[in-house]
Amino acid sequence: SVLIHSAAGGVGAMLCQVLRLQGRSKGLQVVGVVGSASKVSSCAADKVIDKSSEDWVAAARAHAPDGYCAIFDANGVSSLSSSYQLLSCNGRLVVYGFHSNLPKVDGGLGMLSPWTWICMGLDMLRMPRYDAMDLTLQSKAVLGFNLSFFADEHDLVEAYIQQIGRWVAAGALHVPPVQDFSFEETRAAQGTLQSGRTVGKMVVTL
């Protein structure tokens, strides 16, 4: 089994679909976590957990009592520790974002308040530290992924894009919805992103 956080977002939705495509013949179960009931129907996972109405950790454990071979986490401090505990031996925790570490509102001032900065600092102190001995004894791994560093991987990126294109053309992969904002609506776009109500991707057109 694999677990995907933010499974109704742009990246999470694609992860669910690709993992189901690649893992179907191997009996892979894809479990997705979403933030509200309105997002459940948008999630392409085999099993969907709505963390606004249930304990996502307990639900995730119930779906995979033996743990997960991989967990994809873009939340950050709010879920990393629990995600690590949900891994099976030989499991991999892939970290590709820190949504919960970021401020949710600016109070309408156009700037962050001192209290918001303090809370962000406290969240950084709460970030989990992984012990090398524990990683070795349980044969687990924590991996960071940053797309920015793939800018020079032209052949690899081209191969991935071609494969995704073939899946889309064949109807096997569906592109998540895209919400478009003008440049003048940048602040509104940021507020929408921070609200946690978005499904799919957001684009600001310059």
C-alpha cells in the first residue's frame, strides 16, 4: 500500500492516478488523504480518508495494518511524524512540500504579524529529526524531492513528459482541474491556496 497526502491537489491527484496505473498488476492499494468532504469525490485513490471528519492516522492504519511501502507527504510539520510511524519496514517517506508550515492568513494587512512569525518559528522547532540508527534498524528512508533541481535533467524530464502525454492521449490519465487567475488577482490566488479548499492546480497568468 502507498499513502498520499493532499490527494485531491494537483500533484496528489496525479500521483494517485500514476501509482494506480503502475501498480494495478501488482495489487498495489493507493490510499489518499483529503482535507474536506467536498474533495472526496475528486480523489482518484482506491481508498479515501477525509481528515476533517475522521482520525486520518487511525484510518490509514486500518487500511494498511502492516504499514505502507511509500508515503508521499507535502504537509510538513502537521503530519511528518505520523507518516514516518505508518511506514512498514523498508518503507520510504517522500517529502515534497511543507504546506502546514506556511501562514494561512495575513489578517488583511498585506504582511505577516509578529505572532505569525513566532508560530512559524515554533513549527520549525517541532519538525521531526530522524535518527540514523532507527532508520537503519527499521530499514526506512526519508527522501526529499524538489522539482527545481530537475531543470538540467532534460532527457529524464522529456521521457516523463512523453509518458504522461501517452497516458493522457489514451485516456488512462486525467489532468486535474486548473483554476486560472490574472496577475491582478495574485493576492486572491494566494488566499485561495491558503484556504485549503482548492482542488487540482492553480495558475497565475502574467
